[in-house]
Amino acid sequence: MDVTKRLWIYLGTLLVLSFSALLWTGSEIYREAPPMPEKVLSESGSIIYTLEDIQKGRQVWQSFGGMQLGSIWGHGSYVAPDWSADWLHREAIALLNIWAKSSGDNLNYAQLSEENQAKLQGRLQSRIRLNTFNEKTKIITFDKDRARAILKVQAHFQKLFGDESSTASLRESYAMRNNTVPNAANRHALTAFFWWTSWATVTNRPGSQISYTNNWPSEPLVGNKPPASTFVWSAFSVIFLIAGIALLGWHHAISQHHSREQLVLPINDPLRSIVVTPSMRATAKYFWLLLSLFLIQILLGSITAHYQIEGQQQYGFNLSEILPYALTRTWHTQLAVLWIATAWLATGLYIAPAISGYEPKYQRMGVNFLWISLIAIVIGSFTGQWFAVMQKMGLKYNFWFGHQGWEYSDMGRFWQWYLFVGLILWLVLIARSLWPVLRVKSEPRSIVALLMLSTIAIGLFYGAALISNEHSHISTIEYWRWWLVHLWVEGFFEVFATAVLAIIFTRLGLLPTKTATVAVLFATIIFMAGGVLGTLHHLYFSGTPMAVLALGASFSALEVVPLAYIGFEAYHYYQLGHATAWMQRYRWPIMFFLAVSFWNIVGAGLLGFLVNPPLSLYYMQGLNLTPLHGHAALFGVYGMLGIGLVLYCIRGIKPDLIWNEKMLKVSFWSLNIGLALMAILTLLPIGTLQLLAAIDHGYWYARSADFMQKPIIDTLVWMRVPGDIIFSIGALSLCWFILELWLNPKTEEDSSKQNVGEIN
């Protein structure tokens, strides 16, 4: 059997088995998710909360930004607390104080002797972990002391999300605008949602001594500590990683013994003979949109980071009343995905006709319509989010047109449907252009087929964002959300990029098509082996059963395996960049591809595995070590790749222009150095200090105002400034370089005439 055909069979079998296991896990998550009570009662029969309160409270939470202001179960932003952990600690302290004062000495828990504190702590753990949910009546019942403690914490949060002066300093520390939730009834409902997420973190599953969130977060007072399974599966993840690297190393060593196909390098640039069609030329406007989104994202990132210093202010101006933290962070994270996705969408639209040499009817009109739609989606969704966060929309329309509150999936459902339709249009436009190549049996067909399949997956798998609805269980929503964030962004876009790069190098005549085909298929198999089920490592503590932790730990370790040998890929890119004299024309796209390899090793590999094992993530989830991995992987890998692809497309659209190499050099090194400084000077040290605090005192403390407002944290946040400035210089240099190509183009012919004139 042909090697290519065998690899296709392996890939198909792998995907069927992986997605079957992933879907089975989803059914288990649905079945074992933390229950939603119809009522929460005190032993006297008085109602504390109802199911309607909890559901409405989640709507309120989503409307002001949800995960963009603090976090729930560790997922979200990092300045405000994790509301689940914060409520849990406050409720535990309130209950301990009630018991301490009832002893007759009228002392708070902190004033008791260690012996008496230990007695009350033992009593607390036995009471607060007890599951009183009645499966038949769907009612949770608490004794009068627990009910009093809940009401006390409830009062705190109602003040915090209003404008009471007693909590003003906390709002400033948390970067919250005053009157985040102006409606008193909505504030009451919000506390119901926070209480329920906290209840799930400490209440033991029926027949188990482990809570619904696998004992997350760390909280010594209530006995929340890593269960034994986190140690076991973390050890297994390391074993799987070592075994995977060894097997891939063995394969790499064996493959070196096979003779490579002899290749005669082209004398001239093969891409200069490509006829640029009207639709290919129309993709240029995507690059302008991309650059605009990129610059706005950087500006919003600096504003968001500065909120951690002044809380509600920006250098003395109360910007929180116009653009609060939750909104700037929403737009910052959303734009990161949007501008990178725009780069890749434009590349697909450019490269499909370039591969086939075929321009379907109305192709240019489709490219232009999709561009207009992208602008409409950005403006429309951002406008709706502003009205939502400013509490000017109301809960009735928020889900469809406002802010959904889920990080990276924030836009209203209407705009998600619009984007989904746009992606289907993108898929159709590419399929029409590639069809002449796919219908003919030829050597490049396998790579083109893989490109087409990844395009189909990108178009269709965004639909995962549309499966859950407004009142779906939060565990179910998290499951489908990570299909979008992990599988869509990190999975199928990765396959798409791999296929595009292979096509680029085969078209340049620098790689034999057969060699490239085998390499691409093998790389896809290796990546998807860990990538599909590796989705579950995001869900260890999201109200999911132990099977999620076991599968996620095992397969997410395999995601790192191909990255261990990424250095070979980097060296290969370097060799290709020096293969012929005319390859100097593609030096900077190649350099950005080299940067992708570097950040794949560091950001996705080293920093990714730092947080992936269950025991690591138990303490690190929602600390600054998470965005350390996120920034290095998202921009370092996908952002750099997007820029490299943009430069490649521009070289094709305007093949005769002379590039300002100095400006590109400044851009390349500034972007890489700025990103590295941001990681090393700020995110890494803050995350490490938080990690130590979480281990020593509990997760709540690592996210508290007491810890996050320490002078050392302020200093480390200010240390972002050098890196941010250097990074911004890189972005501006890139924009100036591209702007110059259009406004002040210099061709090779102009340069020759100038040289002749100087000689004469």
C-alpha cells in the first residue's frame, strides 16, 4: 500500500476514535454536572435562593462581562478575584466566626487558641462538605448557622457590585466600575449564582469524598486539597510525554536513513509566474483590516494592564465610567483571535486560486462581501458589548446582541451566527477555487485535500459555539466553549497552517511534493493524536467527572511531543531561506516562520506543559502563569504565523516591489523581544509569587486584593512597560512597512533606472 494512502487511513481512524471518546466524555459531563437546585432553604423553611435566582444571576454575570471581570472555577480574568473561591473563603470565615462567638467568649475565630481553631475547623469541614441536595425534591437544606453565613456573604457582594462607600476600595482594587450592577434585584440574583458555583467547589459528590470540581480551589479551611488522582495522572502525563518523545525520536532517526528525493532548485522565483487574479488582489484589503485590529488590540491591552495599577483610573482620568476594565479586556482578547483569524482567512482566499490557477465566477464579489461582513461583525458585536457592560441593554436581549460573558466567546449569539455564515461562505469560496485540483489525480492532491479538509473543519467546527443555549448548564457550556477555543483555534487552524506552509514551499520548488505530502500527513497525525482529547485539560475543575481529568492529563501531554522536535523544523526553514539567491525575496516571511518554531517550543511546549498536568493546574489555573502560556502561544505561534503568511501574500500581490528590509528587521526583532520581556519581567514573576501564595495560604489569597495590591506586584506590573513599548514599535514598524508599499512603492525597474542615472 502506498505510504500516502496508509497515512490517510491512520489519520481517519485516529480522528474517528478521538472524537468518539471526546463525545462520550461530553455525555458524561452532561450526566454528572453539579445539580441545580429548585430551592435552597434554611432548616426553618425560609427560602434563601431559588433556581430562578441562580439562572438569572448567571445572566447578570454574563451581561457585565462574565469571565472578563474576575473568574469562575478559575476561568476568566486575573485582577478581580475568582468569585467561587472568594465566596467559599468568606462563607467559611463567616461560619467559623458565628460558631466562635456562640461559645460564650464573644471572640472571632482568629482570636481563638490554635486548639479551639482546630476543633472548629474540623466541625466546618464535616458540615460544609456534606451534600444535602435531595434528588427527589431538588432542594438543598442548610442549618440556621450556614444560612446566616450565606446571608452575610450575600450582603458583602450586594454592596460590592453597587456603589456603597464601604466597598469602594475593593472595587478600585478589582478594577470594577461603581454600580457594576445598578439594579438591586439583579445584584441579589448575582449572589445566588456566585453561591452556587462556590457550593459546587466544596460539596462532595454523592458517594465520594471529592467535590464536584475535584476539590478545586485549594482552601485549607474546608479541606479542599488535591485529590490523589491529580498526583497519579500527573505522573502518567509525564510518562506519556517521555514515551511519546522517545517514539518520535526513533521515527525521526529511522527516517534519516531514507534517501531523499533529488531536487533541482529553480533558477528563478516560480511564484513570479503566477497570474494574480482579481479575487487574489482583493484580499489586500484584509491586510489593512488586520493591521487596524492589531493596533487597536495593542492599545486596549495597555489600557487593560494599567487598570491593575490604578483600578478605575487611567493616569488620573476615570476611564472606567466610559470603558471599564471588563470591556477593554473583552475587546483585547476578542481582537487577538479576530486579527489572527483574518490573516489566515485572507491567506486561504489568496492561495486557493494561486494553487489551481482558476478564478470562479463572482469570486471577487464573494471576497469583498466577506470583508464587509467581518467589519460589520466587529462593529456590531463590540457595540452590543458596550451597551451590555454599561448595563444599558437589559437581560432580555443581552444573550443575542450583548455580551455572553464566556472568554474568547463573548460576542452575542446573533453575531456568532453571522460569523458562522461568513465562515461557510469562506469555505465555499475556497472549495470553488480548489475544485479543479481536487478532481484530477495528481501528486499535490493529498496536500490540497488536507488543506480543503482543514478549511471544512474551520468552517463547520465554529458551530460548536452555537450548540449551548442561554440556560445550558455551565459545565456543558465550558465543554463546547473549549471545542471552539482549543479545537477550532489550536487544532484545525494548526492543520490549515501546516498544509499552507507545505504548499508554499512546494510551489517555490524547495520541497519535493511527495516528501512534503508525507511530512504534512505525519505531522497532522502526531498533532491530532494529542490535540483532540487534549481539549479536556481545560476542563479538569469545571464540574466534570474524573474521566475528564484522566483523559485530559494523558493526551494533553502528547500535544507537547511534536514540539520537542520543532527545532528540526526551524533548521529546515532556515535552510530553505538560503537555498537559492532569489529566496532572499522571502527572507522575512521565513524569519517569521522561524519565530513560530521558537515560540512553539517555548510558549506552547515548555510553558504549556508547565500548566497542563492536573497537579500543576490545580494551583496555577487562573494565576498569571496561565496568560504567560497564553500570550507566548497565541501571539508567539499563531500571531507570528499570521504575519508571515501576510508577508508571503503581499509578495505575491505586488511581486516587483522593493521591500524596506530595515523596517521589517525592526518589526521582527521588536515583536519578539517585546513579547519575551513581557513574559520574563511581569507574567512569570507575578505568576510564580501567586503560585507560592496559593500553595501556602490557599487559592483565594493568591487572587485577593491583599496579595495583588502588594508593592512588589505593582512594581512587576510597571515592568511590562519596556516590553510593551518595544512590542508596539514592532507593530507600528510592520504597519509602516505595508503602508509604504502602497503609498510609496518602489519597483525593481525604478531602482535599475536610478542606478543607471547615477552612473551616467
